Amino acid sequence: MNKYSKIGIITLLIFSIVFTASSENKKDKSKDSKPSQNSSQALRSSKNETFGYGERLDYKVKYSFVTAGEGYFHILPKPLTRNGRDCFDIRFQVNSLQSLEWLYKVKDNYRTVLDQTGIFPWEFEQNVREGNYKRDFTAWFDPYLSKAFAENKEYKVPPYCHDIVSAFYYVRTLNLGAMKKGTVFYLQNFFGDQVYKLGVKILGKQTVEVEAGKFNCVMIEPLVVEGGLFKSEGQILIWVTDDDRKIPVKVFTKILIGNVSAELVKFSGLKGPCNAKID
């Protein structure tokens, strides 16, 4: 089994524009973890007109012309509290279709506790089940001290460093539609025991039609570091709605044999109207 399986890892990379980590599972410390000694320190505030509690985005995952799986992002309706701050409880899941589980079974679950005001993570959890392969990882973040904790180790990270799911939501708060074609911006992401910089390039605007409808979109490309987090097997293209919602509508990437894509099937609980939907 390749460390980076096709359905799970490519689908997550597609959505979050960042990459998965591999680690030993740890018990949930969210209830008994102590706040930072600098908890009186002011933390950043990030404008978010994009998403809110209750939002759900559903996708189908295709291998070439065959629908192989399904996935969703869901912000649970009720907030969590971490260090006295309201947070989003975000879940991401990818599953293979039951009809194909005899061939290859996938059940990947991810969770991020995302600060509502600052759009940075407090906690991240990953549980991967793909065929006979199993991988679990848990990380906690201290934004006051710019540290991450995983595998009973402490790591110095850049201020407001992201995990793989929080980065996806942070990118959605950016004004992608106003960025000129060719613009490149960068994210800092904690991966296993290291921090990686990943570029995201604006490619232009297109109209895309999927099962959920027809949308005016901004097309972007994550600039994968060769020999770093993930060995690129081809350009990855992502279409997000050209409006305040910035919903990922379609993703496409070529692999050694065929291609993998993800397409929006339905959405609900949006913070506001999806004005990019034209049909």
C-alpha cells in the first residue's frame, strides 16, 4: 500500500489545498487541556463573510468515468468553546461507495476545531481507514505561543499555522475573485513534525457545470512541492464559486492511470446566497 493512497489523499488535497500527516493516535485532551499562560494576549481577527454554523457541502469522487466515492464538509450547528473563545466544529469525511468496498474500502474522517474570530485551529484529528491501511493523527495548537503539539512532542510553528482542514476554510475567506490571473499566495501548514509552505496560484475564471448546478468560478492551482509533501503526478485544478461563498465546485487531477475528480452534488446551510450559481 502506497503511503499516499489515491482516493483519500488526493480528495483531501483537492479540497483543502494542503496535505495529510501520519502519526500515532492520542486520546482527546480537549476537555482537560490547560489554556496557555498568555491567554490574556490578543489574538488576530479575520473577516469571515463566507461560512457559518450548519454549512454542509456534499461531493462525489470519480476515478476517470466511474463514481468511486463520496465526501462532505460539515460545520456542526452548535459552537464549541476553547480557551473562552467560540469555535466551529468542522467535520470532513470521504467514503468509498458500498458497492465498491469489495474492491477497495475507504473511510477517512477528519475534524478541526476552528476559532470563529481568528480562523485558526485549536485542535485537529485524523482517522484514516483505506483497505488494510490505517493511520491516526491528533494535534493541538497554541496560538498564543505559536506552538503545535503532536506525538507527545512540542513544535515551534509560524503564527496561526494551519492544519489541513483549517487551511481550506481560511482560503475560502480570501477575496479570490479580486486577485489577478497569475497571482500566487502562500500558506503555512503543520504536517507531521514539520511546517511546509505551499503556494496557491490564481489561473482565471470559468463557468463550470456539475450535478449541483452551473456556477461562475475562479480556477486555482496548488503549487505542489516536488519531493516534499506529495509527489506531483500532474496539475491539480480547483474551481471555487466566484462570490462570497467560495464553494469548491469541481476539482480535477491526472494520475498515472486516468484521473481523479470531485464534483459538488448539493449544499445546504450557507451563510448567505450563492450568487455565482446561474442555473
